[in-house]
Amino acid sequence: MPDMPKLRRNQYGAGLFLVLLAGLSPVMAGAAPSHVATKAAAEVPIASASRIAAVVNGDVISEADIANRARLFAISTGLPMSPEVIDRLKPQILRQLIDERLRVQEAQRRKIVVPDAEIAAAIKDIEARNNMQPGALRAKLAADGVSNRTLIDQIRAQLAWTQLLREVVGERLNVTPADIAEQQKLAAQRVGQPEYRLGEIFIPVDESNNSADAQRFAETVITQLRAGAPFPMVAAQFSQTQTALSGGELGWVSPNELDPQIARLAAEMPVGAVSNPVRVPGGFSIINLQGKREIGHDMATVVTLRQAFFPFTVPLTDPQNPTPQQRQALAKAKSVIATVNGCDQMEAIAKANNAPNHPADPGEVRLEGVNPPAFRTLLQNIPIGKPTEPLVSRDGIAVVTVCSREQKNIGEITPEEIRNRLIGERIELLSRQMMRTLHRKANIDRRDNGV
């Protein structure tokens, strides 16, 4: 599928799930066929709603809550999961649900409210990131017997906690020019040294949490990842850091910014590999090495684009027998190709068309990161300002115009990247401190139901 990673990512902002040219992918990224996902969910047993797994400061977590979260995970990965696998996941799922209850309770105590519109926007972003049409995620959950409330509760807890942390950090979120200058000076001293682009799943361990259980959970998750489960989806489900909101994306980091064990692993791992569990302060980390480069040295061909997308009302299942609406979408795309001359016209058409989840301007794109190779070659060779032929996918038709193509050194860290990283570090430190305090003060009654 076309995969065009953005050059700069804001890990902690609101636009956490922005997708580039989403409509060009015929299937959801990394997903298995629908019958496999359905089978995966079906294999997760539904517990009795009346059985209590834990009580957190008076709030009940039922075994049905755990089963629903397990089913959500099965659907997210698209992989068949045996009851034995689900049983190994349950202790950590319960831990995660307890943490969510504590976070929501603290947010309520501080009168923090997450509007339904923010939750809807987050779900829309998740759909966009996974090349799904608006409403498709809710429909998928309903079809597989998972309550929408399971997803909504998880997102609400994440958003409420993030808002709480930002309010508590307050003025410490203000990164000064001096802070940025200091980091730029350090980066200049490290030019030529290695740098790694990492994804992380962090599984916490504290006094009340058996480290052996956490390690078994980590090993189970790694097995699923190596079987093909999408790392961002698993991170979003189970990682207990703020980067979970961005699919575990850490971005580019230098060895001195990492735990020494992780730094050694990153130096030895091939790109694309998933590590074994790494014991770090506070828990276990699972690392996905997504790229390597030298600090300050990363020459790349950068293109800017404009795209118009014409969605299908129903997915294209038989290209030889399209529906009348699909034929109409193709006719519109061909009309654009015949009339557009340059990026300004393409942008105007795209904005007038207003296709959800398909921005007219997806931002700067590193050409070397575009997949599949045939699409990369197309973007490399098409004349500037000339539209492509119709790019047909399962969900619609895209027409793309390349606006510029130039060589850039994208290894140079920007002030915005420095600011985002410093903010993220401060928020993450506060999050771990507050969770330790909330656990210490909480009245948590875990029932011995085999979880």
C-alpha cells in the first residue's frame, strides 16, 4: 500500500493520527481479511457481566469488561487468538483497566470533562490512520460483538489523562528559547553519531504488580507482533506511556537519550525488528526499530503534493463490475485529469470535494519512504504540476499532483521537534509520578477469579 511517512511528527499534539493519502490503500494497513478478524474476536470468550474482577475506590471492573477489551485487541490485530493467549493477556488487561479507572477518577476530581466531540474526532483519526471510511470502526466493532463503549471508555481515559497532565505541568510546558538553544548545541556536538527511529510499548511494573506476569504479558504481545500484528495498533491498546496515543512513536532519538540496554539493542537490531522484553526502570519495554541514520546527515528527496479523492459509497469488490456510483467517481477523476493544470487548481478541486480523511495537502513527504515501489517511481518521474492517472483503491479514487521535488537534509533537528520532545519528557515524567501516587492512595480490591 502507499505509505508516505511525514518528515516531522508532533507526538503530543491533537493531530495524532494524521494519515497521508489514505485512500490509496486497498485494505487497512497490516490488517488481516475480515473473516480472520471476526474469527479472532469470536475466539475470545465473553465472561459473565455479573462477575467482579476488581473494585477500584468503589468502581467495579467486571470480567465482561476484561473480555470486551480482549476482544477489542483481537479485532485490532486481526489475528486469531486462542483462549490460552487471551488468558495470558488478562492480568495485564485488568492492570490497564485499573489504571484507567484511577486516571478517570482523578480527572473527575479535578472537574476535567472530555467532550463527546473530542472522542468522535479521535475515533475519526484512528479510522483515517488505518485507511477506514468514517463510521467503519464502530460498524466493525458492532459486527464482531464488541460494545462501542469499550473503545469510547479507553479513548476518554486517554484524553482526560492527557488534559490533566497538561494542566498540572502548567508553566513547565513553556519551553524557552534557551532550552531549545541548549539542545541544538548538544545536537551539533553529536553530528555523525547514530540516531534511531523507534516505536515503544511500555508495560509498567510496581510494588503491587507481579513482574513475572508483566514479562509473560510482554512475551505474548511480542509473539503477536512477530506474527504480523500492527505495532501502532498494539501500542495504542497496551502501552502505558503518552506515546500510546501516537501508536508508540518515539521519533528519532540518539543513544544518550535511551536506557543503556535499549541503546545497545538499537545498535544491533535490523530495521523492522521487534525486541524481546527489556527490563527498564518502572517496567518492561518492547522496541520496534523503524530506522537508522547519522545525526545531522540524512539527505532525502522531498516532495510536496496535492491530492483530490473521490470516495465510493460502497467498497469496490469487483473491478470488472463497478457500481454506477463508482463509475461516476471515475468519470469525475478523469475530468480532473483533463482540466487541472498545476497544484493550485488541484487544491481548489480537492477542497471543494471535501473528502473526509484525505487532506488536499498531506505535507512534505520523503520519497524514499513511499511504498509500494511503483507509486514511488510514479511520484519521482511525473512532471511537476501534471496530475497522475486515476489511482483506484477499494474505497475510492485519488488523483495526485506533485508540486515540488528537492533534495533536503532532513537529519537536522528543528526547534519544533526539540520543543515537542522536551514537553513529552516532562509530561511522561509527571504521568509516572502521579500514577505511583494514585496507586499508593487507592483502595483496590482484586478478586481471585483466575485473572
